Amino acid sequence: MKDLSSRWAAAILLVPALLILLLAFMGDSDRASAAKAPANKGIVAVAFVGSIGDAAATFQRITLNVVSIRLNPKPDTSISDFDPGWVTISVPAGVGKSFGIGEVNTGSNFGGSFSNSNNNVVLGEGRSEIQIDLGAIQNVAQIFNAQAIAAKTYQQVELVLDTVTPGDIVPLCAGAIAGEGCIDYKAKFPQVTPTPAIPLTIRAVIPGGGIVLSKSQHVVTPLVIQIDPGIGAPPTVSNQTIQINPSISVIPNSTSTPISGMTVFLNPSLGTIVGTITTTANSGFASGRPQSITALNAGTNTIVETQTLPNSCYGKKTCDFIMQLPAAPAITDSSAPGYPGGTNYDLVASAKAASYAVRSNVNVVANTLTDLRTDPVSGLATPFAVVSKSTISFSGKVFDICNAAGVPAATLNLLVPDTRFASTPDCSANPPTGCVVAATASSNEVGNFPLPGNGNQKAPFDLVPVPDVSTPYELVITAGGFDRTPVQVTNNSGALKCANSIKKGTCQINLNHGIMTGTVSLGGGGTGPLSVLIAAEDSATNNIENLQLVNIPAGVTSVPYTINVPDTDDVLYGGAKLSNLDFFSSTQDLFNGAPQAATGHSIAVFANANAPTPVPSGAPSPVCTLTAGPDLNPMTCVGHGSVTGTVTNPATTDTVVLSKTSNQGGLDVQLASVPVVPNGSAGAGTYSICAPADSYVVTHYQVPPQPTPDTATPTPTPTPIVVPTPQAVASFSVTLNPPLIVPTPAPSPGFTPTPCPNICNVPGSSGACVICQGTSASF
Amino acid sequence: MYLKAKSIPRRALAALLCGLLMASCGGFGSTDTTRPGSTPNMNAQTSFRIVGQIGTPFSATISDARSSWTIQGVVPLSIVIVNNQPPVRVSVNKLVSNNALISLEIINAFTVKQLASSTDNFGVTVGNFGKVANFAPAAFPDVRFFVNSPNEELFDALVEDTQHGEIVEARVPAVLLFDSPAGGNGARVDATFTAVQFLGRFAIDLLYNGVLVDSTSGTTTAIIKYP
């Protein structure tokens, strides 16, 4: 390294930087914004629904790698790829705004090229694309993206997939000699003739004359696209690709009576909500402090969509909004599992210089309008009432109590109580029923929060309204392996103050935890090199507390591990304190030099290990000691296996959990949870799991009937309703079929057999092909 | 205003001219004045993007043929190995029990080579570029540049040790991992960051063997070094 090299480098780097900037200005960077929709533009929100039919019984996972959606005003689906009428809606490319000033936003980020056009690809980024799991979106849509585009009538839509790898597919184990199951296969488009090949296009006419985007609607127009992967046969050998020939169709919208001049769209895959926001600002809503409304999955910080009030609201003190959200269909039988159906959301209104206004656990039903403007019983108005307030920044640091080091990747949720209830909900409780995550942030590599924004976007926690003295916020901090830690945030003379924190406006938080140690060992004569994942979870649940990767070196069979876990002061979901942890470990195996998610080694389990006790208060440093944890063994190469079947009476959010019985009193340790094909879909009730060829317990979980949340009770309701949790309804034991060992032909003159890749060295399979075999088991 | 507007193309032309002059004089590695025409190609930039539901925490273990690193962060994050020696192997696991989507993208130069995702509780995604073996030993020295701000900024960085330099490009937030600086002997490392979009001020941390040894900021460029 030479002196001054950095300065020279800065000068040199400036030139390509300017060139790239020039290219950036050439791109289309017009993101969707209801508040600032450019002239002659309308906003369309694209959502996907999967349709895989009976393929769920053959394939464990079918994913497509989506690059963009294109719309064209022409109905002719044979028009050129280069027709000037094409308009592109790419994947969410920028870093979304978590809260505060928002556009139409999905809360997702899939990296980014320079612009939404996704045409200008920069080094190190590639083209942005999103992997859609078609099995997971069979009757509840997934929002893809929203964007402001020219306000025309569009009559056809095109799905653009990654042309090199349009998808990834994991087949289940077959029942005969075939390609290995439970490994990742690349999808491939069919070979198209004649030569030169006609480019494969995935297009559909939009029914009903297309979608009409009028700039005067001030509403987001939904476009729901159903995707059928057109999946081909399962692989016959392990180095194949799997052919797909996708097709799409548009699930048409219908409309209801307009509200406040806005079109009300209804769709069989989306629920529609209408609400009112009021403000005390003298000038009403204003472009300088756009008012956003955000929908989150109920009881979580998972943002599904953020939308700003339309610019027709500027200058008004009361304004309505309409939002379409992915939702399951209604269940009409009040005794049926999953009743009343639908999907529950938390809603939060936020803006610069305004208070939060929240609504918890709103039930949204597909193809139905949920009116939040008035109480359905009393008829009283129930607006999101925001009050003018100063909004200030809030920051701090999260520390590990054991070593005073910063905790990276901690999640900080700022919870606000829903004040419609007779008594103010306790947001420090677990679960914090009746509270809504109004803002969320994360800590950086040294524990500081929040992560920064930029000149155009505020960071999370940069616009936090000062709470009322009577209604403080609760900051709940979580991190893998640490105790869930609630901290009250109060108003201290116009600044934010954390309980037990030493500074105003900043929050210094210590997270407690224990440290457990043990060993992981291979069995069956197996040795490293291998990587092993160790998981610790709350006993008898699928709630994993932490995961740790350790490496077993070459020639070694056993290595020690240490893992951070919560201690016995940790409050679990439901309010009980943590007492015991279940552990399991699984190897991360390679197939032909590529790592696979599904292991071929048996999974080692240990049930009901005592959780560590808390660090004594005031103990000298270092205050944390190692607690003896379980030794996890053996992990023996048994090969892949899979099980598929059906559950009885499936609802819309059912799951099947795979457990393994431990040697600790025969208690079961939960290993994995997979979704069941929902009622109303082709192949309803089907589940499929990849697991090593071993013995397990398979359990069907279902949400019991619930009281209708939110709108069916008068205001204020006596108590908020808990977000429902699934319950076990049926269970059985199953032993997965072992793999088939197929000897490779002996070498002969002029013939050298190709070595067969295997997931691991199954005893007795030296030089042979090991092909996993499927198992069928229904409830 | 008219004069200012008119002057922009001239400035751009001047910048382009400078670029051409520098390139013709060996800038950007276009020539090697000591061995003209013999500059060896280096491996294309290998990047990892961890994307999906914003704010989803994860732990990622990344390995090339020499070294491995374990990083805890949140979605989105770009990771680049400087002085990379393929093949590379990655394992990313969510650190939260929910159904948030996490996707791992492995990018070689301009192309997404592999995409893997999960919505499971503490879901695991794995990927590789080239046929791989087990994870390599932990990097030593472990040199990481964390570019935390401004969010979304596209930047170029020249990362150097005492023996070679390498230019990479990524988008904030990003981590640059420096594999085996000075042939694994450690010694001094530095980096110069140049903003492309000018979205705000840089905020960059340098961690050396797990210790925060330097932080810097800057509007259009930032320089950081250790020791």
C-alpha cells in the first residue's frame, strides 16, 4: 500500500460514480405513492395467488423466481416483447419505509437495481427478483408490489420470470427408482421449437375489458394474478431439471358502492377495509406531513402494506381511506375450526407531527368490505383520531448483560395500546393483547439502534410522537437467545425516557440470557467434516429460541457447542415463565457439492433440559457462567425420507408438526411445522414433509373456533381478544421408509460407471446410488 | 441558472475526459505499467443479498475456500467478500419464530446465480457458488467494513491491504469482508468509499477481529483505515 493511495482512489472512483449516476437519471424511478401520485398516473397493487393442484402430494416445494409484472393496453397476447405499450412493475427494489412517512409499500425488500424499471443492473446486485412459494399462497394472496403507472386501461398482463433459473423445486421421495427426493432442482422452461425459438411468454388477458386506472379515483386498484406453474414430471435422475410451463389468469375485481367518491374494489383473494382518519391539525392533512396507514399481521411487526392518504385529503380534517389486504375466506359455521375465517390485522395511523392511532386485531375477510368507520352495534363513529404532537427521534443501545457488548440484530418493537377498550391493555404482557406495534427498529453490529435512514427517508424511530403521560409506550426488545425484555417509554418533559435508562431520549437496555454447553456427536461411524445446526426451543412447542451452527472437523466425530438461551425469568407466550428447553441437532449435508436444506442424518433430540437460572442481581463481572446442556447424539446417516398424506376437515391455516420422541420420558420434541393445503383449494388437506428416514410423531394443528374480533362488539369492548393459537387435534406415529440402495454397474472394458452423488454415506451403500423412498400417511 | 445548466454537460464531458485519460494511463487497472498487457484477471465480484421482510433478524455463515465468517444482521443486507477465493458456501438462518420471508441471493458479477428462501420459524436457507466442501476455518484476521448509512446508497469502495487493492460495488446497508488481507498476515487495511447517488452521509464501522477499531462518516467519500 502506498501513501496517499486512498485520496487517489477517491479521485479515480469519482468518474465511474458520475457515469453510473448519469445512467440512474435515465431510469424510471417512479414509485407508488397515493399521496403524490404523479399527474396522469394511477396506482396498481399486484398480488399473487398460487394454484398447484394435486402437485402438493408429489412436490414438497414449488417456487418461482419473479422478476416483474408487465401490463399492456392491448389485449393481443401475441404482441412483441418490445411493444412500446408495456409498463413494468418490478419487485420492491428499495428499502421500504418502516413507518412514518409512507408510500404504498409492502414492507419487503428484494434488493435493487437502479430503478423500478429493473433494466439498469449494477455490479453486485443482479436483477431484483422475489421467490414466490406457490404452495404457501394457495388461497391467501401475497402482495407483490404497488406502483404508479400511466392512467390507462390495461387489457393484458405478463409474468416475467428469471430466464436462467425460473424457479426451484423440491420433489418428495418417489416410491421407486427415480431422482433423489428432498433436494433442490432447478426449474426449466420447455424447449420451444421452431428454430429460432419463439420467446416463452406468460401472458393473460385481463377479463372484463381490463383494469381502468383513473387518476381521479384516489384509490389503489388491485390486480390479483393466479399462477399455475404447469409443473412437469418429477425427476427420474438426480441431475435433471424439472420442466415448468407456467400460466397465469387474473382474478377479476368487482366493485361496491363508492365511498367518499372512491371506488370500492372487492376481490375473492383480498379483503377490503374502509376507515376514517381525523386530525386536530389546524390546516388538516397536508403534503408536508403525509398521513399513512399501515397494516401488520395481528400481534406481529410484519408489515403487509403501508398506504398514504390520497392527496384529495389535503386541507381536510376528516378523510376516509380504502385498503385491500390479503385475506382468507369467511367460515360461516360458528362451530367449525378456524371460525370466523378471514385474516386478522393490526392497523396503525402515523405521520410527522401527529400521534399514533391504532386498531388491534381487525378481522378482514376475502371478498368482503369491513367498515371501520362506525361501531356496528352502537353506530358511534370510530375514527383513527390522530392528534397534533411533536415527533422526535429515539435511539439507544442494546447490551448483552454477560459481557457488556452490544447485541446485533435485536428487534425493538414500540407497542401502543388500543384505547378503545374499557381498561388500557398491558403491552408488557406476552402476548400483548390489545396492543399494536406502531414502530419497529433493529440494532446494528455493535448494538446501536435504530439503523439509519437517508436524506429522503427517515429512519425508524425518527418520528416518534411523545406519548401521553397517562398512556406510555412499551418498548419490547427481542433477540435470538435472549430474554424478551419490555421497557416502558414515558414522556419526560417532552422527551422520551426509558425505564431504568440513564439518559433522556436514548435507551440503554441490558438483555439477560443464559449460556448452555454440551456436545454434538455423529453416529454409525460417521466423521466430519460436517456442519451441525443446534436448536433450542421452548419445551413442547415449535417456538425456537435460538439456533447455532458448529463445524465438526475432518476425522472427528464429536465437538462441543455453546448456545445463548433465555433464562428462567423469560416470560413465554401465555404468561408462564420459561422452565425447560427442548434441543435438537441436525447436520447440513451436501448433495453433489451443493448444500441442502433437508438433512440425510438422523436428528438428535433432547427434551426438557432445565433452562439456566438468571444472572444474580449485582453479581460481579463476568456474571454469566456456563450451564451444562444436553449432549446431542447420535446423528447417523440414514438417508432422506418423506411423508405425505391428508388431514381431515382442513380449515385455512392448518399445520402439521413433525416431532421425534426423546429418551427423556418419551417426550416429543417438535422439529418442523408445514402448512396444509387449505380448504377450498385443489388437493385440500394435503401435507408433505421431508425428513431423514426415521421414526416420528405427526400432529395436525388447527385454530379452534374464535369469537369474531373487533367489529362485532360495542365500543368500548370489555377486553381485547387474544390472537388465536393453533391446537393439536390429531396425532399418529410413523416410520419413514428407508432409502433404496441401487448398486452401480461394475466397471468393464470401455465402461466406467459414473459415481452416484448421495446425501451422505448410508451404511452399506459404498459405491451405490441411494434413492430415498416416500411414505404415505393420512390422518 | 442558464449558465449553471449549460455548464453541466461541459463538466460531465470534462469528467469523462479525465476518466479516459486515467484509463489510458493505467487507471482502473486497464494496464499494468510494469508488465503491459499481462494484468491477470481476478475473480468476478461475488455478493450475497439477504432480502425479504425488512427487519427480519438472521445469522449468516459465509465461507470461501480460505475463510469463513458468521454475521448477525437484519434484512436487507448486502455482503461482499473482498479478495474472494471461490467456491463459496452460505447458510442463513432466521433468528425469529415467525413466518417472515427471508431470501438469500448469491450474485456473481451482474447475475443472480442462486435464490433460496424460507418462511419457517428460524428457517434456514443454504446456497453455494461452485462445488463446496465444509465451511472453512474462521477468518483471521477477521476484517469487516459495515456500511450502515445512507440507506439505499449505491457505493463504490476501494479496499486495500499492503499488497493489493480491489474495487467493489454494493448498496447500503452492506458488509465488506476482507479475506486474508496481506496474504493472511493482517497488517494495515484501508478502504475508500465513494457515493454514487448522494442520498446522505456515510456511516461506516471497521471491525477488526471483532473489535470496533474505527468509525467514519462523509458526504460523498469516506476513508477508513486500521491501524
